[in-house]
Amino acid sequence: MQLSVTGHHIEITDPLRAYVFNKIEKIERHFDLVSDVHCILKVEKLRHKAEATISVNGGKIYADATEEDMYAAIDGLADKLDRRVRKFKEKLNDHHARDANKRNFG
């Protein structure tokens, strides 16, 4: 998995980069076809925003989260990405199961 973290109006420190990596690594446990992750951390006035795009086999998954604290925004981002990756994985599995049912009954 290739992870790139960039910042807009914020300096990306090593602890911040490690925190993002640990959170994104948990998503890879659910779905091992994650190839590339691009995470952007932004600060706009008093809002901290974390957004990420994950390249998976068959498409891209995008999520963002805005909080008052950057670590809370990263947590929210990881939760959203986790839900969307699981949904994507279920779509792949359901698609194949549906085709198998059509062959058996149709």
C-alpha cells in the first residue's frame, strides 16, 4: 500500500503522519486490494479537515471529515472510509452471488 499525506496550511509532523498511517492500515485489514491512498489534511480557520482518496481494484473511494481537532477529524475519516470500503467489498461479493443465482435458476 502506498500512502501519501499532504497538508494545506498545516505542517505534517512525524507523529501526525504515523497516526494517519495507523488508521489507514486498519482499513487494509478489511480489504487487501487497496493499492494507493492519498490523504490531505487542511486547516481552514478553526476547522480541521481530513480527506482521503483510496484507489482500490475497480475504482476509487473518497471520504472527508471535519472536526475542531485534527486527530478527531482523522478518526472520523477512518470510520467513514472503513464503512465505504466494507460496502464496496460487499458489492463485489453480492455481484458474483447474484450472477451465480441467475445461472442456477434462469
